[in-house]
Amino acid sequence: MKPEHAAFARILAGLLAAHAPVAAAYVGPGAGLGMIASIVAVVLAVLATIVGLVVWPIRRLMQRKKTGTAEPKPPVDD
């Protein structure tokens, strides 16, 4: 982007932001608590995924060390 275009874009964005109308909105307690609960749920899901991805290889290595085999034994057909 050319410098003069970037300057024009900044000026235009500033003018549009200065002209924005006042938002007359109210978020009730139910909607607010629901939004907070949703955000907490997403954050906990991401953290659980990260912990699972870190812990799973460690558990697998501990299982291999415990059994003394390089690979897990295949299931036996009866």
C-alpha cells in the first residue's frame, strides 16, 4: 500500500470512528452470566486439550518403560 493511501485510510477510519452513534444497549444479568460461562467453557476446553496433548506422550512413555517393550502388545484373538 502506498504511503498516501495508508494516510487516507487512517484519516477515513478516524472520521468514521468519531462519527459513530452512541450504542444504547443493555445486557441483562442472565445474558451476561451466560456470556461469562461460555468464555470460561472455551478457555477450559483449550486448556484441557493442551494438557491432554502434553500428558498423553508422557503416559505412553511410562507405560512402555513399565512393560519393558518398545511397542504395545497386539490383542490376542480367542
